[in-house]
Amino acid sequence: MASVQIRITVSREVDMLLEKAAKKLGKKKSTLARELMEQKMYDLKLMQNELLKLME
């Protein structure tokens, strides 16, 4: 599966929170942001729905 790069804009406050959390977790800020986005997609069942469609 090919990777696609996207760019997002966040508030200064969100950027600072991401920076702080990423440091604490020993991760890059971009990695943490991607993981949070993916988790939210799972929470909203967006990923599961697409995976189920592929299995049909």
C-alpha cells in the first residue's frame, strides 16, 4: 500500500499539546498526530466499515 502525505493546520494550542505529548511518549509530533487521527477513524467506525466492504 502506497503512503500519501497530507498537510494539516492546527491552532498554536493544539500544536503545543501535540509537541508536549509527543516528547513525553518519545514520538515525533507527526507520528502522534497520525496515530490520533487513525484512532478517531476507528472510534467512528470509518475504518471498520471500509474493511468490511473489502471483505464482501
